[in-house]
Amino acid sequence: MLVLTRKVGESLLIGDEVEVTLVEVRGDSVKLGIQAPRSVGVWRKELVQEVARENLQATRGDVPTQVLRWLGRSPDRPSEKK
């Protein structure tokens, strides 16, 4: 990991198209400004991780009994191919 020191108003470049500027420091938080083309995704890491966890949980989770009933299946038996 590259670690850099920046003062408010100073920037760093990532590649040729992404610029990150330190906008504000307040206590233990910093505010960053990011200029990037629309084709470059900029996401907060904790949100990406939360979505990934929820997606994984959705693929692993048990199907609720009521949903199985709506589908015409018994919660005690998997569906049978007819």
C-alpha cells in the first residue's frame, strides 16, 4: 500500500484520469473530492462489502416457508420434477 501525506487542497492522481483532492479535515474524519470519468466506478468500500454479504446470504439462505407455499411446494420436501 502506498501511503501519502497531503494537506487540505492538495491532490493526487491515479492514472491519467482520476484526481483525489483532500477537501477538509475535521477531527478523525477527512473529506475527499474525487474527479473521475463516469466509466470509472467510485464506491465506498463498506457499502460494496455489505452488498456482497447480502448477496451471498440471499444465495445461501433458506427459502421461507410462506414462499414455498406460494410456489406450491412443501417446506419439508424439495420440488419434484414432473
